[in-house]
Amino acid sequence: MAFSRRLFLAASFATSLASTAFAQPKEIRIDYATYNPVSLVLKDNGFLEKELAKDGISVRWVQSLGSNKALEFLNAGSLDFGSTAGAAALIGKVNGNPIKSIYVYSRPEWTALVTGKDSTITKVEDLKGKRVAVTRGTDPHIFLVRALQDAKLTEKDVKLVLLQHPDGRTALERGDVDAWAGLDPLMAAAEVESGAKLFYRNAAANTWGILNVSEAFAKENPALVTRVLKAYEEARAYSLANPAELKKSLVAYTKLPEAVIDRQLERTELTHSAIGQAQIDTILAAGLALQQAGVIPADTDVRAAVDGLVDRRFATASR
């Protein structure tokens, strides 16, 4: 009888654990970022809160200042959804960050190599021996590595000054560095407000703006992932239909003039959302280039890493 009672209690406990293991969360943690304009519209209009209200699920908004910060938050478990560049997400995945890339929030040309208005630097080769501000682990960093590679240079040929994006702009304008791997809207602000020059541009080397989810959250809450993307789609459609409101949100969050935001939006395409082969190809190309440059270990199966990163189960209808 005692054994049977213990067995019954153990079974009851196991059943209880099983029933609560994937219990619906009471809160979803999602980031917003000035390099992800759709996230600002999503936050301002409460589309996600409205979608989840009937289930009593609240939304906690966390600001990401760069892909590196979004990946750090995802890895630490303080974010469920985070905005990054596609190649940055791949580096995170290679380094063991348990994430899945599930959605496209923009196709931007958000990075270029920037120098001051009076600089004599005109090409990548001129960076040899120069001080370059960069935020490691972000698309601007990846862009810099690839640009150096194309110019037959490596990171060892320049003096990297590791700064977050806002500090990189400040360092350039103060003359503390010779060049900066810029990121919009700060890059646009440097152009408009201080005459900074984008001396090297390559739109094709900018990887897509990608929304990522933690693997655990996607596994435990696939229906909620779909609902988050539904709200994202609502915000993306709203952004396209209401460009003035989109600009208003960016101005409010960045505290930058409208002329600066106009410049950023000129380089930001919001007509894509479904993650698919185009994004896979771009991320793979970036990953192989980074492996050749020594940023990704030589023994890494980059193609397998990309396959493990991109999850098309939640793909939206829009292309």
C-alpha cells in the first residue's frame, strides 16, 4: 500500500510537471531598436498588446543598441525576441547562442565606412594603419571585415577602436578615430549634421534586418511566435501605409531631425517580411567571407550553421 501510494504520488507529480512545463507565459519580452523602425511602430501602436490582451499576457519592451546587445540579451534569457542583422545572428549561433531567425523586418543599407568631412581617406586601402571605430559583433563590424578582405587587408592592418555605435560617431566627429563603421540613423546624422562622408558603400554586403527568437521559447510556444509575427506584420503594413507616422516614431526615439530620418528611410526597404532563400543566401555568403577572414573558426560548417539558424516554419505570406 505504501509503495502504491508513493507510486501514485510520483505519477501525479510527473503529470503536474508535464502539464506545467510548457505553461503559457504571463509576459513576452521583446526588443525595440532605432535600426529596426518597424519595432518602434509596433511598440507605439500597441498591436502586440492588443493581440495578447485576451490571454492576459503582458509585453515587456527592452531597447537594443546594436545586434551585439540583442544577442547578449537573448543569450542571457532576458529577451524572447531580438532584432539583429542576419550575419550577426549567424555569428551568435556559431558561438552557441540558442536562437532561431524567423522574420525579416527590413532590407536596409544601414552600414557603410565613414570618415570626416576633411579627411583624405577615399578608399578602403587608405585605412591601413588608421584608427577605425567599430562595434564588434554587429553588421557594421562584419561589413568592415569584408571590405578589408576585398582590399587585401585584415583587421590586423588597422587599429580597431571598440565602441558602441553612438560613441563611434562621437569619436569620429572629435577626431579620435580616422574612420567609423557606421550604422543608421547615427550614420545619417553624421552625414547631415557634420558633413561626414560615406567613402565606401556596398548595399549587397549589408545583411538583412532579422527578428530572432530564443529556441526554448519557439519550442514551448510556437502559437505565440506566430501571433507575435502577426502583430509585426500589422506594424509593417502600417509603416508602409503611414510613412509620416513611421518618421514621427523614429524622430521621437532618436531625437534626431527629420532630415536625418529622411536619409535613413531612403536606405531602408520594408517590403519584405518572410524569411527564405534570399536571406539564407546572403547570410551564407557573409558567413563564408567571415570564415575566410578568420572571424568564424575554420572548422565551422557554415552552411549547417545557417540551416540551424533560419527557421521558416513561421514564415509570413509576404515576400
